[in-house]
Amino acid sequence: LLALIYARNCGAEVGKYLEEFTNEWSKAQYKYGLERRKQMFRRYVSLSRAVRKDPFE
């Protein structure tokens, strides 16, 4: 979600924060309930589509 904040200020930073989210997601996703995980994943895909051709790169 930091990517959303930084996207408004400096687009070059967005990829970095999406990667940080991906790393954190792989470690800590099961701390959250299923509905929250789905919501976070949808937001990630939405943000990454805005800055990348392939959101699963």
C-alpha cells in the first residue's frame, strides 16, 4: 500500500514498494483472515497493473 502513496509523488519508487509488499506477503500472509488476504491481493494486483504490463512479473 506504500506504493499507492509514493505513486502520487514519484512513480519510479512504485516498483520498489510493490516488491517490498510481495516479500512481506510471502512471509506473513497467513497472519490475516481469508477475506483480508483476498482484499490485500486484489489491491496488490490493481496497483501493479497500474505500473507494470504484467502484474505477476
